[in-house]
Amino acid sequence: MDGGRRGRGRRQAIEKELKKLREEREELDGRIRLLESQLEVRPEGVDGAAAGEGVVYGSCDGSVACRRRRGNGFAPDGGLPADMIYRYSRHLLLPDFGVEGQRKLSQSSILVVGAGGLGSPVALYLAACGVGCLGIVDGDDVELNNLHRQIIHKEAYVGQPKVKSAADACREINSSIKVVDHHHTLKPRNALEIVRKYDIVVDATDNLPTRYMISDCCVLLNKPLVSGAALGLEGQLTVYHHNGSPCYRCLFPSPPPVAACQRCSDSGVLGVVPGVIGCLQALEAIKVATAVGEPLCGRMLLFDALSARIRIVKLRGSLPDCTICGENSVFTEQDFQKFDYENFTQSPMSDKTAPSVNLLPENARITSRDYKRLVDNGEPHLLLDVRPMHHFQIASISPSMNIPLSMLEEKLPTLKTSLKETGAASASGKEPALVVLCRRGNDSQRAVQLLRENGFASAKDIIGGLQAWGQDVDPDFPVY
Ligand SMILES: [Zn+2]
């Protein structure tokens, strides 16, 4: 009996000692990880390597193997070290989320495409909440007119790559996760390679061809896609290709006409609106990553900022004969890489290259420099600005007359009178020229067409509009 008791006592003592040592080891591991992650926050030589290939901070290449190797804060036995418990304690306290949710999050890798108005809150929240590996892809630089809505960027980063700015911001929030920046515009030729490394994709871009491209890519690689959009005072959100939900092509097999596609740079956007949608995208990505809750699959959330209304509409299911995700689809990775999305949608992948129309013969157009000469020579003329009134109020060339294109037809008599008055006021008695101007030189062509059809035979427009005027004639003219 005594021998047995002594044996048990010894065993208990050893177990106690083991427990204590394991705890010490966990704590040490936690401290090592924290110190390692601090070392990796700003590795030397990053700036030199920032151009071109996506810079990998630390040693994470975004792959599944890499994430398992690192464990992202979890000890091999699945326990959380003390510093991680403290950091994510409010998550751990949620009965539906808890340690299991946090573990799944820490093992997940999420790619955010676009570090703009939507991508800002997505990346900030995903970094803060402890996603294991966060990838950000964007080829643009930070501009001053981004800052009212792209809250991840700071004034100090204007002119620098958005991915660098966004990655730095994410790392400042959470040095224990891996942030990978891909300084590229996502294109068919690089999309497969980048997207393949991640579990979940968040589409935070703002143009139609990219939307089709990301959806097709996610179907090919079998990745869930959290898709958001924001324009003006409205936004929308859904999760494609997950739990049986349709892909983008199932809903829109053929792209809408170009005229129906508006862009932020044309229509404007209230800064908070992409913020709201981006936050919801981050939430959906977290739900997909952790399998907590019901992701927005087969449903679309519509947000109307002015009326403060959120509606959820049911989407039709995936199309059995969808050319991309349908059972008999023959669309391959090779097809994808060769697919011309800009041609398919008749719109550009970049927000910067505005689609331009070419409606007028050469002799119905003048350059902004020609117009400047006409003004300098004192030639009698009337400058007609056909932009919407709220654009005209932002900035205009003086003197000019504002008749928005949408009202031009009904205002033709007024225009005739004004032109006559201009002629009468000129010393030469020469018939005044009618010169038409808009923001970029598209609406002005439409206006000249209409004017010429209605007896204003000599009307001409300024090629490239106010944008060209600012670039070629008056660098102080405000850009918007
Ligand atoms: Zn489909």
C-alpha cells in the first residue's frame, strides 16, 4: 500500500512539474512569436524591393502550408497563449465564436482585391480581428481625392502605392498576423497565381470587367467570393460561389450596356457608403472563414444611405448552363488567361481611363490650345458649358454659359438669343463662334451633334474638355 501511495505521489509531482513546464514553454513561445513578429514589421530593404513583385513581409507566402507552419498565435496543442487571449478576449467571450472561431480565423487566408473605399475597412477589420494571412492587391497610388473615403490611407502616403500604405496600416494594428502586398493591378494573366494562395476572396474593386474577372477566377479555383459595390449613395453586397450560391455570370450572363455602368469618378460617392459596405464585407468574410452564422449566399443586401434603408433580396440560384460555373462548362484556366474582359464588357478595367466617344468629324472639334488662342486673339465667341449644374458650381471657365446637356434641347431658343447678343456686342460684327465644353469631351460631342442638327452649323467642341484645359492650358484649373 505504502509503495503504491508513494508511486502515485511521485507521478502527481511529475505531472505537476510537466504542467508547469508546458505553461512556461507556452508563455515563452508566445513571447518569442511576439518578438519575431515585431522584427518582421519593418524588415530592412523592404523599400528597395517594393516595386514590381509583391513584397512578402516576413516569410509568409500566403500558402496553406505556410499558415499551418506558423500557427498564427496558436500553440501546437490548439491553446492560445496569454497575449492572444488578451488581444482577442472579446471574440473569445462570444459563445457562438469563441476559441474555435478565433482558431479558424487565425488559420484562414483572405485576399482583398482593391485597397480603396471598400478595401479600406475590409483590410483594417480583417487585420484587427486576427486573420492568419491577409493579402492585398492593388496597382494604384494613393491620391489626395481618395482620402475622403479610403480611410486606410494617410496624407503622408499620397503618391505612394496603395498596397504599401494599406499593408503598413494593417501591420500597425496587428503585428501578429501576416500581411502580403501584391503591387499589381489584378489581370487575367496574374489573377490565378495570386488568388490561388488564398482561401477567400473579397472583391473591393469598382469596375465591371474586374468584377467578371474575379468571379470567373474564383469559380475556376473554387474560392468563395465576398462581393461589394458602392456608388453615389447606394451600396450592395453578396457572397458568390459559396454554399451553392450563384456566380456573377449566373446573375449577369451578358454585361449591361456601357451607359448603365456608372463610376465613382463620374457620379461621385459619399465617403461613408463604401465604408458601410466594406464593414459588411469584412463581416461576411469572417463568417465564411469561421463557418459561424449564415453568410449572405443567394441573397443580396441593398443599402440606401439617403433613406437609411437596408433590404435583402433573394437571388436566383446558379444557372445550370452557366458558361463558367455550369455543370457542362468548358471554360479552362487557359481560356481565362486569354479572355478579354474589357472587350467583353466594353468598359475599361481602370477607373482612370474614361471611355471616350468619337462622334464628330475633325472639323467640328478644336483643342484646348486652339480655344486659348481664340480667346487671346479676342475673337467673338460664346463658350457653352454642358456639364450638370452641380459640376459647373465646382469650377468653370469665365465667362461661360451653363446649359446642362439634358436640358439643351429645350433651351435652344435661349442659346440663340445669347449667341445673337454676343455677336451684337462684338466690335468686328463677325458672327461669333459657338464653342462647347464639358468635363472630358464626351458630352460636348453629343451636344455639338444636337446643335448641328438644330441649325447651329458652326458649333464645335473642345477635345478632352476641362481635363485637357487643365493639362494643356491652365495648370491652376481645379481638377475634380
Ligand atoms: Zn455561374
